Amino acid sequence: MSIKKELQRKHEQYQMEIQRVRLPKGREVFGVLVQRLGASRSKVKCLDGKERNCRIPGRLKRKLWVREGDIVLVEPWEYNNEKGDIVHKYRISQVQWLNRKGYLKGLEESEEF
């Protein structure tokens, strides 16, 4: 087997492995990234029914890359509930696990998500 095929196979196995899934704590809520606005800001539709203008905090700017349609974990701001911080992005296998366990029920009920 060539080295390229072996690396590709290992990468696919890594993508399918379910790692420890981070669940919301305290005020955190699940959300779907609707639109990227630039300058590390995005519009996120949250499971609590609100659409928030969220940013990626400075400590995660270069580590956390998001696209439209990604499932993310949002921490709303204390003093302004219309805004929040994106603190975590879920991988495909993690999203599938969350769906199986029923954590993302609100996404299926709302719109086309």
C-alpha cells in the first residue's frame, strides 16, 4: 500500500472516531452558523430561538476555523444577550453523536436545518 493511501485511510479513521464531545455548561447554547460577516464575526442561529452576532475570541482566532452550516457552541454575553462568543466547533462525527443522543432536536424542528 502506498504511503499516500495509508495516510488517507488513517485520516478517514481519525475523522470517524468519536472523541469526547463537549456539552453546554452554564449559559452556553448550541447554534448553527448562518453567515460569516468578516473580522472574526458571524451570525449564528441558536437553539434558544435567537439569532446572535457572535465573534471568535482572540485566544481562538487562529485555531478555530468556521464555515456556514457548522454546528458551534455559543456563550451569550451577560450584558447584551443579542451577542455572544463562539467557544467550540463540532466535527461531523460529534454532530452525528449529538443527533443520536437528542441534543440537537431543536435544529430539526426549526426551518431547514
